[in-house]
Amino acid sequence: MKTLLRYFLINTVSLWVTTEVIKGLSYKGGLQILLIGGLAFTAINLILIPLLKILLLPLNLLTVGVFAWFTNVLALYALTNLVPQFRLAPYDFPGFFYQGFNIPAAHLSTLWVAMISSLIIGILAHLLHWLMH
């Protein structure tokens, strides 16, 4: 039970931070919808992701693990289908510049928003798991 609560909190915080950073992933309805989304994302990660990893194992072996990222994109897509208040939409990234490091402005399609959002969620979730152990 403690582990499930930890997963739920980590997924909820990861979703919240990602929606604040990437405006293409958004939710409507406040804290209640965020908590429902965190619960649904936890269920997806505990039930659907292991099945997808087994199903997509040949592709994952051929791509030396790179295709595992695609399962996270599918999990995010499943979240937007299970909780309709979560939405993926195109996003105009304004660009980023800090001490000579420059990321130019770009228009991100829905697929790019899903891929970048799943990457951020994955990094945050792994970081939070690491910090909690």
C-alpha cells in the first residue's frame, strides 16, 4: 500500500510539473482532475506498461532499448483517453537562452508535445524515485 501511494504521488507530481513546463499538455478542472489523472497514470504504469513492454519486446531489442520510450508516449496517450480533461495539443515553444546556451523557438506538433512530455515525466519520475529511496 505504501508503495502504491508513493507511485501515485510521484506520478501526480510529475504530471503537474510537466503541465507547467510544456503548455501543450494541459488539464482542466483543478486539483481534483490532477489527482484523478495521477491515479489513472499510476494504473497505466502498473498495468498497461508491462504488457506493452512484453508485446513490443522484439522492436525494443532491434532498436537496443530506444523503442522503450515509445511505450511512455503510448501511456501518455492512454491517459488523455481515460481522463478527457487531460489534453495534448500543438504548442509554440518560445525558445530558451541562458549564458550562451540557445534553444530556438519552434512550433511543436501534438506528436512532439507527447514525446517531449513523456520524456520529462520519465526523467522526473526516475529522479523522484531515486530521491525517495
